[in-house]
Amino acid sequence: MSTKRLTRKQRERMRHKGEILKSALCLFSQKGFGNVSMQEIAKESEFSVGTLYNFFESKEALFEELISSTGQEVLSELLEVLEGPGSEKERLSAFIRHQQKFQEKHGDVIKLYVSEFGIMGSKLSKIRHGSQIHKVLDSILEELVREGIRKGYFRAVDPAITAKSLGAITETLIFETTGCVDPETVTEMFAKVEQLFIDGLIRPEGRNDE
């Protein structure tokens, strides 16, 4: 079934929304969420304040959209990795390594999320727990582990617990290393997580990847 093409007006609206979010991220990163007004965002993005409120009912709603839209982009990227070619072991390794790329690409959003959690805590918690991102990733990771067990590559671990543990560890590592000035240190930490998980999953007598 073909995907319906967006109209010119819809494409323009999406572009304007993206420009507003980009300007807001720049200001939030420089001054902090609480120190930025909608008027400043309007000036930075070169739109009227009224136009901003046509897109977002409040500054908080804009902030939520910024976090959620980044999450959706990350989910799309990770699904390509998890559902791509390669053995179960290779795809799990690629998933872990891709977390560092996510951190490098979206470092400003991550730092903003962490720095503002005290102010926006309840709203950010709703974003995290209310979204389908973690559920989707946990489900695919669980199935990947389950398939690796079935093929004899992985130990007979609990697939659900393994999937949630991997997701939680990589997410924590992303938050803790964001802003680290030494990329080599970050790379080393992600490599250790990869080694820990993969070595822990692989059966000593397991078959080689084909």
C-alpha cells in the first residue's frame, strides 16, 4: 500500500515546526529551560509569538515535543540496527555500539533532559513511561535473545530480564557519560558493556556465527 504524500502546506508546517524546535533547543542549552521565554524562542526562530502558540500550547508542551521527537528518531535508528542483517550476536553488539552514536548526535538534548529533570520531572516521567519507545525496544531485544537461545548461540537466560537489563544499562551509561570530554573513555566504557553482555550470553560450546 502506497504512503500518502504530504501536501506542500503540510511539508511547510513540518519544516516550520522543526525550525522552532531547533531554535528552542539552542536557547534551552545556553540558558536553561526556566530562563527562556516563548518570546525569545519566537525571536530566535524568526516567527511571531502567535505562530509558536499555533504549534505548541505552552513552553512545557514545546519541551515535551523536543524530547519525544528525538526519542522517535532514535527508535527509528535502533530498529534499523536490530532488524537489520547479521546474527543475533552481531545485532546485539551493533545495538550497544549505536548507543554511543546516539549520544554523540543528540548530546544537547540528553544534557537538557538531565539538567531539567528536577524542574520537569513529573512531565518527563510521563513522556518516558507513556511512550512506546521502551516497550518496542524491550520487545525486539527480548525476541532477539530468545532466537539466539533457540539457535544454540546464547545461554538459557530469561529473555525478558536480559532485554530490560541491557536497555537500562545502556541508557544509564548514555546519561552518565554525556558531556565527557574524552571520547576514547566513552568508547572504552561502551566496549566493556558490549563485552560483558555478549560474553555473558554466548554459550562456551555455542556454534560460530554463520
